[in-house]
Amino acid sequence: MSVCGSFPAMPAPPALTDLSVPSVVATAAADPLTARSALETLTGQLTVVGAKPTSITWAGLGDGAVVRSACIQKSIVPYLDKVDAPSARACPA
């Protein structure tokens, strides 16, 4: 253990800055890579920095909800076009 004690400490991450744009977070309900708690953590962090996050969930299996769900794709096109965030919604599988 004393050998590991000489490793340098990591510097603190930069402080979060104000992000005053609408944000969209899309996820799948049964995503094996990202747990549901990650969605809550991300939207919480976005709220802390002043963003207005909207979450869109897909009830399907697997990751990549944006590429696998036409419902989510239709929801995010206006956001990508004009930064017009959709309302929170749940899309069927």
C-alpha cells in the first residue's frame, strides 16, 4: 500500500458554468449501458447549472433510443432545428 501512496492526486474538475439553454435527454427504459439513475443524475446536474432539461424515454430494449425510436426522433427534430425543446414524454416500444 505504501507504494501506491506516491501517486499524484487528480486536480479538482472545473466548476460547472451557467448553461441557460433548453436540454433534451433521451434514454431507453431498459438500456443495459445507462441505468435509470443516470438519467436522474444528468437532469439534476443540468438543472444545477441553469439548463431546463426535458427527458424523453423509450420503453424499448437496448441502448440508442434516438436511433431506434421514431417517436423520439420526431420529438427531437424541432430541438435540433430551432433549439425548441419538446415536453417530457414517454414513447412506446
